[in-house]
Amino acid sequence: MFSARYDHAYTTMFWQEANLPAYFMDRWHKADPFNPDSEWISGKWPAMRTVDQAGLLYNDSDAWRVDCSYLRLKNVSIGYTIPRRFIQKAGLDNLRIFFDASNVYTWCKEFAKMFDPEKVSRAGDYDAGWNYPLMKTYNLGFNISF
């Protein structure tokens, strides 16, 4: 098991006055946001603050440290060469059908699915939230010889 500390854009609500990530909707909040005396409703994430009001909110804690243990089906490749006796009449010497895929599926905690747990696992990487999602590829093809 290993964990990662998500920081910067991952954990800063309304980063640069932008939209709020969907996962922050389950946060501590007031029942009536216009009444400071209303009761608190609990949630998974801390109460919402803008960056200038955050104080110690973003220090290392269970809120921002996530279990990033994962299991990944990274590559799949399947192929079949049609026996020559079936393709000779069509004037073919060889016919191979293949399928391959990469980054097929990753099993991990729901929050870590938005990120690449393999990327955050490498020491020294910059985990500020400025990276692209993991790319999946699927290929279907034929190798034909005449």
C-alpha cells in the first residue's frame, strides 16, 4: 500500500477563481449558507474556503492524503493467423488479425481514478494537478501478404 498527498489544484477549492471540482460537493457546509448560526452538515471534504481564507486547511491530513494502491491491466494483445489452406483461394499468402489495447483498466480507490496512480507513485514528481488524464488506446488490425 502507498499513499499520495494531493495538493495544489487537486485540493484547492475554486483554484484561480475557477469552478469547483465535482468531488468537493460532498463537503462540510452550513445548512443555511446565509446564516452563520445554522447547523453544520458533515461531509467527506473540509468546509469550502477560498485560497486566501484557507489558513492551515491544506496542511497534510487524511483529507488530502489518499490511498493510491492500484492494480492495472496495462497491455492486452491478441492475434490469430488464419491457416494458409483457408486463404490460398483468395490469393493471399498470409492473413493475421490482431487486437491490442493499452491502459485498459485500473482498479483503485474512486478518488485516485481521476489521476494516474502510477504517476504520483514516482518520487520527485510535481503533483500540482497540472497533468493530462491517462490515455487509453485500442487497435484492431490486419496483416495481409499476397
